[in-house]
Amino acid sequence: MSTVAPTAVILGAYGGMGSAVAERLASNGYNLVLLGRNTQRLSALKSQLLANYSVQIADYAVDACDANAMAAVASKVTAESQ
């Protein structure tokens, strides 16, 4: 029987609290979906986490105030998880 690791979605992932939550969840084996506005900071966090933990991580640059953009990311994440 194989188990699937849980996945967490973190908005504002590269900021102080978001980064700390991402680190804690990755250390506990969670796969992550990192969301934030700054592509470079998301990429840096993703690289750091992948260097330290054996988890899967997707990152998307998105403005949480843009409902259409958030809906598009949600659709993409849902499609990729199937």
C-alpha cells in the first residue's frame, strides 16, 4: 500500500511567516504549492527547500487581489494534481 504525501498551499510563501510555515511543512514531508507575487523570491525559496527536503514543490507568481488570476492558478493546480 502506498501513501500519498499531503499537499499544502501557502500564499505569501516567501515572506517571514509564509517562509517559516513552508519550512515546517516541508520538514514534515508535505508537498507544497507556493504562491506569491515575486517570481525570484518564490524560486529562491523553492530551491532552498528542495535542497533540504525530499518533497515536491510547485510555485506560481500570482497577485492574491486578482480574483481571475487566483482562479486560473487554482485550476492549474487542480489539473496538475490529477
